[in-house]
Amino acid sequence: MNEYDSQRISTLAEKVGYYKTDNINNIDCYVLNTCHIREKATEKVYHDIGRLKKNYRNKKKPIVLVTGCVAQAENNEMLKREPYIDAVVGPQSYHNVPKILSKLHKKKEKLNFTNFDVVEKFDELNKVKNLDSKVSSFITIQEGCDKFCNFCVVPYTRGPEYSRSPEEVIKEAKDLILNGTKEITLLGQNVNAYFYNEKEKVFKFSNLIMSLDKLKELKRIRYTTSHPIDMTDDLIDCYKNAKKLMPFLHLPVQSGSNKILKSMNRKHSREEYLSIIHKLIKVKPDIKFSSDFIVGYPGETEKDFYDTISLVKEVNFINSFSFVYNPRPGTPASNLERVDRETQMRRLTELQNLLVDIQIKANKNEIGKLTEVLIENRMKKQTKYFGRNENLTPVVINNVREKDIGKIIGVKIQDCNRNTLFGTKVNMEREAAA
Ligand code: SAM
Ligand code: SF4
């Protein structure tokens, strides 16, 4: 979502005469869009600004904006701790960026824009076309969270759940498609909690997927991140009915232990999670899964940890994110007794080794097979091209051309490493007949 927000911030800044540059040594404005999910990200902000300060010691100071969830959570504290920062702008206030830049251009002052007006934000954003022209683009359709997992800062930094109107979303999708987008990933902290209700007319996430599925030039639909309790049967049925919905789902479970899930306030059990997985496999046998895991959560015993390990083996996640529990100020879990660091790290290593083994095995299993790849771009300083197959696995192809960008082509996989498949374009019909 930060990638989507950064892209929108950059378009907004263009309204007042700024444009994006890769030349960090000659800038007028520096926007640092931040994440607050783990502590490390906050420290990185100060580290990055320290580097910038050094770089501009003998030059004109650029305007420095810190946007995103760190700005939301730490607002005035940040302005005090680092005077080099000119403004803090929360994730629901970044539509004000043109106004902020104009103000700072005229007069040096410290600005704090951390209101939670998500309706005003999207009203403003709707007036500015999403100019993204990538083959694969994002659209934020939902923001915020009402679930309050005991470890997580998102409900405090992004605010309550909010869904954009289907008309706005479809219009943004059509604009992107006109610009060349072939794949859209719908975004939200709880994307599948999407629910729009106006004048008694209800529009659910499954309705939105089915509407997007009808857009002619669109080839693929994805969404992230989903919460298990919102994986309703009508959404599961989309895997049968929506031709463009990809057979891959990132569905974070966090832990395989019911005791830990309860203590996290995840609102679902291991069995309920597995039942969703089985229902999805029933309607879409080739579907693959990925997840997020937190290890070393307060109270996690060896048995709880091995419940997570057994769940990983049962689902065979092809790709996942795993983290050591990181206490976040203001969240209920931060007051609980912690698992010692050594145990946390040992468990993280064991879990990650297992996840990597499964990923490598899944990739090796593709060798010799045909896979459908949406070609996204030519690789930097190479003649090879990059794309992703239906399961979101990166694929590097050696014999495609510029004109193949944006097309779905058949690729025969010849090799792989942990993250990537390597292959050659083939004529799918000829291969199938052979
Ligand atoms: N809404 C999504 C869900 O419930 O599955 C997750 C969104 S959260 C922004 C992304 C991931 O960060 C979570 O799934 C969790 O694994 C991780 N995370 C959040 N808070 C954390 C914490 N305090 N320590 C470690 N990992 C954390
Ligand atoms: Fe955070 Fe996701 Fe839980 Fe919401 S549902 S509190 S975003 S982990």
C-alpha cells in the first residue's frame, strides 16, 4: 500500500511543479513514506534523514516531508527529535501534499497533517487521475482496520475500516487499463472486508471482483491482504466464477496454535483457517497460498511453535513472510511477558528454513513444465525480461521482445532458484500438441 500511496503522492506533487527524480544529490524536496509495523522501520527514517543531512551540509536544504504511518504515530515527537523534517503527513492526509509544498515554499514552518479524514482523502484523490502506466498496478479499495489484533499498530495508524465506492474503483481501473495496465492488485489492510453500502444498496468484495472481471482489456486480478474471517463463501465462489482472478492467495494466519491465536485476538482458530483453505482448494484445485507468521509471541511454548510448523507443512505455503514478534508501544500485547530473544531467533530460523525448503521444492517442481507469464518489463542492463506466473512467482525469460510486454505468454521452465523461475518462451499450442 505504501507503494501505491507513494505513487499517488508523486502525482499530487506534480500539481505544484515537482517531479520524481532518481538523482538524490540534486533535489528540492525529499518525501520519506514510512511504515510503522515494526520498530526497525522507525529507526530507518532517522537514519535516512541523517544521511540526507550529511549529503546537503554544504547545499541548499531540501524540503523534507515524512509521510505514512510513522508520521501518524509519532507526529510532533518527530518534528522535535529531527528539526531537519519540515512536515509530518499521516496516511489519511497525504492529499494535502500540494498545499503543504506550496506553504513550505513560501514560508519556513513546521507542519503537522495527521487527521484521519479518509473520506476527504479519497474525494481529493479522485480528482487526480492515477497515472500509473505499469503492466501490473495497484488500486487501494479499502483502508484501515477494526479487528485490533493485540500485536498490531494498524488500527491506530490507519484508522477504522473504510471502503471506496465501486464506481470510484472501477473508474480508476479503467484509467489504468487505458494507460496499459493488464493486471490489477486490489489493496487494503483488510481488503476482503470491503463492503460498500449506499442507499440500502450493498456492494460486497465478491461483487467488485465480478465487476472487474468483466473489463475487457484487463487480464489478471489479485488482491492483498486478506483476513481469514472475511473469506466468505461468496468470495470463495469467485475462484470458480471470475475468470481473471488468479489462483494464488496471501492469507496470513500468524500462528498455528489456537492458544496463541486467541491471545493475539485473531478471531479465528487453526481449524477455521484450514477449513477455508480446503474450501478454496475444492473450488480451485491449482490454488497456492502464502502467509505471514509471527514467532516468539508472548506465551508461545515449544508446543505452540510446533503447531505453527505442522500447519506450514499441511498447507505447503509457496511463499511467506515471517517475523519475530516486535512489541509495539500502545498495543495490548506489548504489556505481556516476552519470550527470550535466543528462543525467538532459533524458532524464526527453523520456520524460515522450512518455508525456504517448501518454496524451493515448489519451484523445482515447475522445471520442465509450461507456465503462463504476464511480461512486465525488460530487466535492467540485460536482454532478459521479467514477468510473473499465475501464482505470483517471478519468472525470468530469455527470448522475448519489447512487443511482448503486457502479453501473457507460455514459458517452459528450465531452471529455478529460491525465488525465481527461469525459462524460454514457447508456442503454447505447439507444445500442447507435441
Ligand atoms: N491485515 C493483515 C492480516 O491481518 O493478516 C496484516 C497486515 S500487517 C500490516 C502485515 C503483517 O505484519 C502481519 O500479518 C504480521 O505478520 C506482521 N506484524 C504486524 N505487527 C507485528 C508485530 N508487532 N511484530 C511482528 N510482526 C508484526
Ligand atoms: Fe493488524 Fe491485520 Fe490484525 Fe488489523 S487484522 S490488527 S491490520 S494484523
